[in-house]
Amino acid sequence: MEALRHGDPLRVGSYIALARLDAEPETTAAERRFVVRGADGDGRTLLARIPRHGTDPTRWAIEAEGARRLSVAGFLDVGEVGGGGAELPWCTAPYVPALSLPAALRAHGGPLPGPVVRALAAALARTLATAHAQGVTHAGLSPAAVLLTTDGPRLSCFGAVRAAAPDGEHRSGLPGLDSGSLAPEQAAGGRPRPPGDMYALGAVLAYAATGHTVPERDELPSFLREPVTACLSRDPARRPQAQQLFPHPEPAAHAATVLDTATPSPIPLPASVVVALAHQSAQVLAAELPVPAHRIDR
């Protein structure tokens, strides 16, 4: 988390922006994320999101509204959707201390330990299995879209691929899309479907384990080589389904716990990441509303 920069909104809807969530700009994130607090006696602290520069705000707003109507454990909740006209669209979620996956790797000083990656893989696979069973394609999974919390990972950036361009238009190189996480058929303009989520899952797990989304097979820990290679197949039909990956809990003491799909899946986190989350929480508790707060919509 860091101070607001020139060009950042000082208000998001009726909320006052306190800080950026991300310590550094995540250049591949489809949205800008801010910690905000209610004014005029409303002391709630929320996570607010707005489209990043260069994205279509109308298409982004459609995806935000779609996310608001969903109930998928492991997706970042959307409570309010607002904006429009002269104001950028925005949406909010309850604030909990959270680090994007790239921020977690920076806090840890490199790729995450194997047991953490294994637990993350199981949690994300369960989240996608739940979504796909409901006929929902996330279409926005990337390292920057994964937010780690003490209660488990949350997926943000819902619908980023759909928001970037309509079906039939090439999406390669468009703002807000991580090229390493974008399935070839989606890059070519294909309709986002569950196999595209599985490609992105392979890229995310590769990133968590190696620090980049397109590793050599030998760079991956042994337990990831087959599933990540399968997920990253250029042929969607050759990719596994989410429920086929990591279906059982690990017997080790620090492995992920399989929970029912009504609740998120906590995962073990390195001490360095827990410290970073605690530091962020302390910063938010100590943050004071800026005075005066002028509204900047764009």
C-alpha cells in the first residue's frame, strides 16, 4: 500500500480515497485498487476499484455489475457499483488486508515456498471449479488478479478479457491483460470459456512458483510440472478441468484444508507475507481522512 499519486482519484463515489492498495502499479492489472473510507459519519473502510487508464469504462462497468450479481466463494465480493457519465465507474468490496500475488512475492523476496504454492493451487482450482459448475467464466485471472488474505485468496479483475474487447476482436497487447496469462484463443478474439481460465491458472501457479508466467518445465517444482504443462496447452481441449486438479488435501500439517464451496479456502502464508499484511492493516487503521478532499473523477 502506498500514498496516492498525481492523477489518482481523491474520491471514489461518496468515499474518500486513503491510499493505493498496491505498493507498485501492477501494469497488467485490469483495474486500479484503492483503500477508501466513508465520510459524513460513515466510517466504513472499503476496497474500491476503478478501470485502469486505456480500458473501456462502459465494458468494465458491465463486468463489475456482473460480478455484483455472483456468489462464488473465492471471488472478490462486489457490494456497490456506481459511477457513469462524467464519473468513472467504480465498485467496492469490504476491505480486508490483502496483497496481490506480485506484491506477495516482493514481500517474500522471491517465489513462494512449495507448500504455499500447492495450497494456493488447490484453493484456486476449487474456486474455478465452483464458478464453472455455475456456468461462470472468470475471464480475468492473472497474478495481479489474485489477492492473498489470511482467509484465503480472492480473485479480482472479473471479466477483464471480456472488458478489453468484444468477441471477434484481437486482444493481444490491450491494456489490462497479462499476455502470459491470456489463452491463445482469447488473444485471437475467441469467446472466454472455462478452458481459458485453466490456461490462466497454469500461468498463475507458474508465477507463484518461479516468478514468471512462462517457465521452462524444469523450473517448476515436480508437483506442478504435469498440471501446469497441461493447463498451458495451446489446445483448449487438452487442458484439464478445474475439478481434476488437486482434488484432495495434502496430509502435511501445513497443507491446505479442503472446505466446502460455500466458504473461501485459507492457505498457509509465509511469515514475510503475514508481516506485510499486518503492516498494511496498521497503516489503514492509522490513516486519517485528508482535509480538504477535492473530487477528481478522472
